[in-house]
Amino acid sequence: MKSQDTPESGDISAEEFRKHLRAVADWIADYREQIAERPISPNAKPGAVLAQLDTRPPESGTPLDKIFADIDRVIVPGVAHWAHPQFMSYFGCTTTSPGILAEMITGALNVNAMTWRTAPAATELETLVLDWLRQWLGLPNEFNGVVYDTASISTMHALAVAREEAAPNTRKVGLSGRAELPVLRIYASDQAHSSVEKSAIAIGIGEENVRRVPSDSEFRMDVSALREMIARDLRQKFQPMAVVATVGTTSTASVDPVKKIVHLCREHKMWLHVDAAYGGGLALLPECKWVTDGWSDVDSLVINPHKMLFVPFDFSALYLREIDRLRRLFTLVPEYLHLRDPVGAEINYMDYGVQLGRRFRALKAWVIWRAFGRERLAAIIREHLRLAKLFAEWIENDDRFELAAPVVMGVVCFRFVAADETKIDKLNSDMVEWINASGRGYITQTKLRGHTVMRIGLGNILTTEEHLRNVWQIIQEAASRED
């Protein structure tokens, strides 16, 4: 059956488009207003969504009314609603009304921001929002940035430049068969993100050459242990290449002592990359400027505005001192892109990474940051910090629970302890599963010092103290089931 919306060839009619656009706009507004009434996550088994859909590729068009009905019937009930105000898992990956509007415009424009010529506004807007963010972060003028999708990709690019510094000419001849090169080492704390290993795999260093440094009692990298590890590797003829310091670790949001690590890296001529994907957003708060200690002396830094700065997923900003090192490593212009740009159009962002085609990500950041301004962004972050401290107080006042880590940002790690010690790990894991299956709250679990702990992460712009109290009540219900 041929869709009535679609002619024999070409797009749907302008009239049909306007009708469905209005319907989608109303649907989005309703979804945002009523999201707190939805179950947060489905309890369906794997394959449940696919079982409700036709697996045969369509031969003829389907009316958009039917397609959107299937979205309501199958797709929406089959997702975890990250924008739900009681979704407190992972890190805040929130969206905003201005962000949604900007994403709609980005989809309509659908430009490829690979060069200035292919997308002048996209290129110059990316340069602008990156400089706004640089100023908010307090990075010196010699730092310049580029936008990727996630911190994993940003870190990979930073470590690729570090590899080129440690093993010159790798861009041209690679690493294999070069007897003059020692084995290269990368160092990160035992709390750092797994993207460090993935980066090592991708750039040819190897997963086993990522050295995990012990952390201290507050889950920060132990600099004395790092120094000893580097000395041991040097005695064994390995070459220390880079350190990845974390500002806002994955499990606890702890902050490595960047300033101390800077001195050690300079002593051994090592690259220092800071993973501030989550915690970098604190720099917008004047009272939290301590988080930027040492940043002006690092070689690279990544921050994900899609975590704490309310840009819809995905948007990751990598900053490098002397960013030309990144361009020299990755610039490779095929003949079909040899276009003479006007004088002054020096930036072609395709030269700063492995990706050629690039989304117009800068538009959504520009819209949101203009709509809110730094003061409003800071106020929202400040409220999330207050809620985290409040939740920690509730934990401390209930003798069935204990805090499992210091509360540094909008992350709280805690543990149910009112049980036989041999059963506590399983009980904490079971409680997380029960809470999430309820559809009324969503949290995560992690391992700290070998013990299973529960974890909440605040960052959703829709979350209020009432929502936090609701989740705490659900956690208490789960605890009562184990008493």
C-alpha cells in the first residue's frame, strides 16, 4: 500500500510536513511535561521490541500517522527515560527545551561541518562556543579546541598526539618494526575511565601498557605510587608516554591532584591529559574554581558539556595547548577536497581528527548557553550539589546505610550495611535491581575497594528535591525488604 503522505517521487508535501511537524512539536511538549508520570525503564526481556516490529524491509511507503503510532506503541515504552527527573543513574545526561529546539533546527539544516567552505556558520560557531567554554574553564589563550562526540574519542585523539610526541614519525611509518622504539606506557588511576584502555588499543600502544595507579583513601590518584611506578618502568627500559588525570571519576566523582601530577610529568617529559568530562563543569561556579588547579599547565583537557552543562547528547570538547600538533597528525586532504578557501578561513575541523563528516553540534551549545547564560547554568549546578549533600545527610542519619566515598560533586556512593557481612554485596546489588525494576527510580551500582555499593548521579535539569525524596523513599522501601 502506497503512503498517502508520499508521492511517487520526492519528499512529502509541504502541507503534510507542516501537519506532522505541529503534531511532533505537541508530542515533544507533552512528553516533557508528563515524563515524571512514566515508568522510567521497561522490564521487557531482550528481543521484546523487535518482536513487535515487522522485520521485512518495506517495499512501499507507510503513512506517517501509522509510523508515529508505532513509536508511541513500541519505541517509547521500550526505552529508559534518561530525562525522567527520578533517573539518577550514571551522570546527568539531561536535555533542555532550548536544546530540543536547536536539535530540530540542526536536523533541518543537516550540514556537514567538515570544512569552512562546506559550512561557514558551523565552523565559526564551533570556534566561538569553544572559546566561550575555554573562558569559563579558565584555560589560557594558547589552548584551542575541537568538538567530537564523546570523551572516549577526545581522549583517543589527545593520546594519539602524545604518542607522536614520544615516537616521532609514527603518523607516517607506524610503530611496528621500529627496533629503536621502547614500549610506551600510559598511566591512569584505578578509578579512571575505561576509555584510556580503549584509546591505547586504538593508537597501537596496547591495553596492557596502560598502568593503573592505586588511589588514596578518597579515591584520588596516589602521586607517590605514580612516581614509583614510573621509576620501575624506566628501570625496565619502558618509556613513560602520558598520564591521564581525572577530574570527576566515573564511580565517585573524585578529583586527582592535577597540580602535583603536572610537576611529575614535566620532570619526565610526559604528556598530561586531564579527563574532566564530568567534573569540568564545576569551573563555572566561582566557589568551585579549586577544581581547575593545575589546568593551565597541562597538555590537553576534555570536557563533556552533555554531562554537566546541559547540552543534549552528544557533545565533547577537547582542548590542546598548541592545537597545531593535532592538525599536523591528522590533516590529510584528498583531491576532491582541494578547495581554495578565502583568506582568513584557516580552520577546517576535518583536519583535527579521524572524522571527515561532522555534525553541526555547535548550534545546540550556542542556543542553550545564550538562553541560560553562565549565571543560570551555575545556579542549576549549585542546586544539584546541594541535593547531593542533602542526600548524603539522609544516608548518614539512617544507621542501615553508610557513605562509601566523600561527596565531591553531584554523585553519592552509599552502601546498605544492616545485614550479615557475607551477604551485603549481593543485597546491595539486589536492591539496585529491585529499585530499577519498580519503574519509579533508577540508580546504579559500582565496586569500591572490592565492595558493591549503590550510587546516584544528579544532573537532570528537571530533578527537584521532591524527586530526590521520592527516590530516597524507594531506597528505604528496598532496605525494609531486606531487614
